[in-house]
Amino acid sequence: MKFKPVIIWKIIVYLILIILAILSILPFYWMITTSFKTPAESIAVPPTWIPKTLTFFGYETVITRIHFLRYMYISFITSILTILGSLLTALLAAFAFSWIQFKGRDTIFMGFLSLMMVPMPVYIIPLFLIVQRLGWLDTLHVMIVPWTVSIFSIFLLRQNMRTIPKDLYDAAVIDGCGRLRFLFQIIVPLIKPAITTIVIFEFISSWNTFMWPLMVINKDNLRPIQVGLAYFAQGESTNYPALMAASTLSILPLVILFFIAQKQIIESYARSGLKE
């Protein structure tokens, strides 16, 4: 009998979680179902939760009226190259901050962390002036190079590297292993969950970027997916099936990537919180 209050409390908690989960999924369900509706059904009152007539009108509009596949290609290229650059700089910096002893190491690292508090509007104008003087406007590398250094990635990798025993490095040095070889052949395999987390977060950040490419890209054939969809939405502001179809296609890679690697994300955060 004394377990009944606990069971009732668990039932209440699970019901609340189920309701919150349904409320979270509902906008995505509405977006997907609306993308398969006709324009008339998408504005019908009362609204229909299941399309009466299944149609691909919205998807056909997206594919035929704008360079949607080109926008996707640009976003994929910039995201992948940004991830590679960010991983390289983060691995080298995190290794230096966690394994190499030098004067002022912790002070410099804390200075890096403090830069995370600086909002983007503070430095976006100076950054624009720099790339303008370099002649990088309307180029692919203007969307890649400025974002190949991530303080969050450096922090996450450093925390994971500090959980690795120092004896491992001593043993590797005795066997004639250099620092870079130790980093890429021994440390990297041990921190794969953290690297996977960085890949996902960097991909999401690069894929969803809007303000920066809007400022530096004017050519239609170089626009990433978010900027291209913004221009598309201006011309098709009342074509709700097309807008929902474009939104569904744009988030599909992110959803797939997250579900594939969600286990590694959880494991990475669990390791980064361990004491040294």
C-alpha cells in the first residue's frame, strides 16, 4: 500500500511528459501533412489534420520554381568544409590546452571561454569589413573560413581529453610516438563521441546559418538553403503547401543526422562532466 503514492506520482509525471512530447511533435506533424495538401485545403476552416487528397503540388513547386537542389548542394559543401576546418583547429587547440604545459595556458583558455559570451551582432560588422577588404564577398570561402574555429568545440574536446590518463602519453613517448601521432592515432579514437557531437552541432549551425550569408552573398547560385528559402517565401507567401514542403526538405538532413548519432551525443556530454 505504501507504494501507491509513488506509482500515482510516476503516472502523473509520464502523462505530463507524453503531453509535452505531443505538443513538441505537433508543429512538425502539421508541417508535413500541410506539405501534401492542396492550396485550398491548406487554408480550409476548420483545418484538416489528415490530407483529404494526397498531392505533391508543394514539392513540385519547390523543385521547379527555385534552384532548391543547388541551395542544398551549397549548404552541404559549406557545412562539410566548415566541419573539417573546425575539427582540425579544435583538435589541435584542445590538445595544447590539455596536454602541453606552457606559461599562461589556463589563463588563455579562460580568455577563449569568455569570448563565448560575446554575441554575434558585436563582431559581425567588423568581420564583414575584413572579408570585404580581402575581396571574399560572393565566394564560397566567405561562408567557410570565418567559422572554422569554434570555442565550444575546443572546450568540449579539451574536457574529454583531460579524462585520458597521463600514463598513456608517457607510455607512447617511450615507444617513440610524437605529439601529433599520439593525438591522431591514440586520442582521437578515444574521444569519438565528442567528435561526433561536434560534427552534428557544427552541421546544424552551418546548415541553419542565415544572417551571415544574407550579408555576404548576393549571387543566387551561391545562396545556402536558408537564404534561398527566405527569398522563396517572399514570392510564395500564401502558397502554404509549397512553404511547408520546402521547410520539410530543409530539416530532413538534420533530423536524420540527429537520430543516427544521438547515442554519441549523450555519451559525449556524460564524459565531459567527469572530474579530472
